[in-house]
Amino acid sequence: MKYQSDLCTIIDCPPQSSANIQRLAYRFVFSPICSKSFIPQGKKSPQRVNKAANDTARCSLLGLSMFTTEAKAISRYKYLKKMIRNIDKTIGTHLATGTIEPKHGLVTEPNGHGHYDLFEYKNIDLSSDFAIILDLIGV
């Protein structure tokens, strides 16, 4: 797994319920799409992992956040934009879509907001598997 040395310090990470499946994904990215758009928040800001409330939250920070639908991704972006100043500099300025394949890694079950995590296998680069569909600046 990518980031295995971090994942193994957290109980049940990735969660045992994670699976190798094919699923449509929506993700916040920077334009143009590059590997910078596919770094988990816990790797961008390791202190967030240490400050997380529990192992579930710590683990999620080491996965790539994805959404099941465009509408759910936009809704979450709008919420984050109200809560976090300069969110576009942290998570991205655009919405992209792609298909997660079993070869990419393990996927968690989506929550009620359509969010799920992808825990990537080593040597995976998703930047060529996603395409920008929307500029999020105006949302």
C-alpha cells in the first residue's frame, strides 16, 4: 500500500470492510491535473493525523477523499468553503471525475454525504485517470 508505514500505525487501517471494486469517483483537484491533486490530507499536513479524534478519522486522512456523485461533491465543497478560508488552496479548485478500478487500491463504503476513501496501492498515479469537469471557484 502507498503510505504503508503510516497506515500500519493505525488500528484497522485501511478498514477491513474496504474492498477492491470499480466505482465512479468525483474528486477535488488542481488545474492542470497532476500528482499534487492526489495526495491525502494527512500526508499534506501530518499534524492533522496526530490531532484527529480517533483511529477512524486518522485512517481516513491517509486515504484519498472521493465522492459518489457530482452533486454530493459540490455540496461538500460549498460546506467546506463556508468553514475554511482558502479551501481552494488546500484541496483544489476544480472537480474531476474518473473510475476507480480494483488495481488502484481499496475503497471504503460511502457515508451519507457520498464521501468515501481510496487507499492506493504502491506506484499508482491517478492523474491520468481523472478529467476535470467543473471549475469550483464560482460555486
